[in-house]
Amino acid sequence: MTARNSGMVVALIFLAISGMARAEDDQQKAAAVKDDNGKYFDAQGNPTFKIQEDGSVDWYTFSGYRRYHSDCHVCHGPDGVGSSYAPALADSLKTLDYATFLSIVAQGRKNMAGGNQNVMPAFGDNKNVYCYLDDLYIYLRARAVDAIPRGRPPKRAEKPQSAKDYEASCMGG
């Protein structure tokens, strides 16, 4: 693990410990109150989605959809609805806070339930996941509060320059 990744994991652990879970999320709590170059945040400063009246989603929600279906749906089912192998993340994100989500995806986790052990592998070294953690969170949050239906969002905003710059920086290009 590189020094940069190690630092990220330590920061994520700290964030996870500082706020393990939240009360059930809803569209009102998830409402975008700040726009930072096409990336939206709720009143608590957590990344969130923005759906326009015509149904267009912001870039990060769309990117999260794409990344989820690239790396996560194999275990967690299409559109975050779960499978016989892994839980429905659209349900989990109703009560899982942002920091805990980041921590679980980066570090992985083991759960024992009903005598069965479930293992979420760590994705902290997978650039195709960790460079898009916010996108994944935003997409799953939108699904969790029923802001978007199942399936590919039919319309989306253009990719902001800030997203292009971050992606190039994170992916090393």
C-alpha cells in the first residue's frame, strides 16, 4: 500500500469512528444546499445528488451509477438492490453515514450473521473504486432515498472540469 493510500485509510478510520451511523436518511436530509463546480453537498457537508425537474442527474450521480455497475453490482446486485451474496446497498445507505461508507469500502469488513460469515473485500488499493468513492456514495444515496429509479439515468449533466482534473490526478494521468 502506498503512503498516499495509507494516509487515506487512516483518515477514513478516524472519520468512521467519529460518526458510526446516522438516523435514517431521506430526500429532505439529502437535499443539495451547496454547489461546488457541479458537485453537490447537503447541509452537513456530505456529498449528495442533484436531480433536475426534467430528470437529469448531476455528473457524480451518473458516474456513481457507472462505477457501481462496473465494480459493485456483481456482489450487491443491480441498482443496489442486493443479492443472495451481499446486502442491498440502497437499504444500507439509509442509515450508513458517509465516513462509515468510505471506511468499509476502503478497508473491507467481515460480518457474522446467522452463523454465516460475509466478507466485503477492501477496495482501498483499487483506483477504479477509491478514485470514485464520492460518486458511488452519491449514486447509492440517491437510490436509498428513492430520488432516482432503478436503471441507467436517462439524462445527465456534463462532466465538470473539476471532476476531470480530480480523475486525472487520482488515476495518475
